[in-house]
Amino acid sequence: KQEVTQIPAALSVPEGENLVLNCSFTDSAIYNLQWFRQDPGKGLTSLLLIQSSQREQTSGRLNASLDKSSGRSTLYIAASQPGDSATYLCAVIGSGTYKYIFGTGTRLKVLA
Amino acid sequence: DTAVSQTPKYLVTQMGNDKSIKCEQNLGHDTMYWYKQDSKKFLKIMFSYNNKELIINETVPNRFSPKSPDKAHLNLHINSLELGDSAVYFCASTHGTRGSPLHFGNGTRLTVT
């Protein structure tokens, strides 16, 4: 059974700092992995999608990497800003399933 | 020009009532989902439809019944509401069944008293 864990559960950093969020999954037979952000009272916004054959994806200040064999993904945020404050979730979908399994989330606060 | 829209945004009702949540997407997607987010913010899949066909039916009480009248709509009907049904329910859609980004609605906060 696939389990997805995100560490840390919460993170507070000063503005301008580079930071890394972690996502671990127990079953390496995934089809793809997505990173999302969720603002309070809002739905989730897809940030990056990495196919199982890819090693990383980049969008602006965000870079997501995937190491399928070790069951890990990281989301790197460069030069963090207060507007980056949100909960970040990762989700994986298995090769033989239609279900995305979500992680527990990391609540990020960037201090001005 | 909202991509995935859910109504209502808030729903407060008493135990034992029946209620429905509606979802519509204008992205041309063919797959739609219902997710439940509990008080600890954990997201769990409930149902999914692809081209109006049910492809995911998780272990949820049969008081919950989804209905997809067409590819752009997915509704959720809940009978005999219980206190434990209180949560935020999210609708999502995507193109295909697994290779494209998920697009979420803003959620419906259900409170059962």
C-alpha cells in the first residue's frame, strides 16, 4: 500500500532564503508525482508534475526533483518570498492505478 | 472564467439531512474526482469518473453517491448526514486518467451539527 510522507510538517524561514521540502513514498512503482500548493480556504494549485522517466522539472523559482528508486522527491524554492507562504503537498500515482495518493503536507511560512 | 467551480462554498446542516454538492469544470477535461480533506488537512480520494464512467470507488459509506451527468459535471449526494461527515470536499479534474496536472475547485466546507 502506497504511503506518502512529507517532512518537515511545518517550516518557518526568513525572506530570501533558499529552502527544500521533502516528499517520501514507499512504493517506487509510480507513474508520476505532482507538487501542489494550498492557500488557506482555497483549493490546491498544481505547481510541477514529474513523469516517472524524468529527474526534475523547473518552473520559475521552483525546482522539483525525483529519485524514484529511493522513493524521494524534493521541491526547491529559491529566494523565498512572503507570498510563498502556503501548505505544500506532493502526490503520487501508481503505475497500475488511477489514484493519486497525497502526502501529509508541509506548512511553510516565509517571514518578511 | 473559473476552471473548476463547486457549489455551495459552505454548507451547514443537521444530522440526518440529505445534501448535494455540485461541481462543474470548463477545461474540457474528461476525468473528474471527489476528494475529502479532514480536520488534519489530509486529502483522501473518494470517487473518480472518466468519460462518465466510474473508475475509482473508494471505501466510503454508501450514503455517499456520485453522479456524472456529462464529462463537465460531477455531483456528490450525501444521505443521512452524520457528524463525522464534516470536512472540506474538493472536486478536481484532469485530462486523461493519470498523466496530466490535477485542477482543483476551491472546496465545499460541510459542517454537520
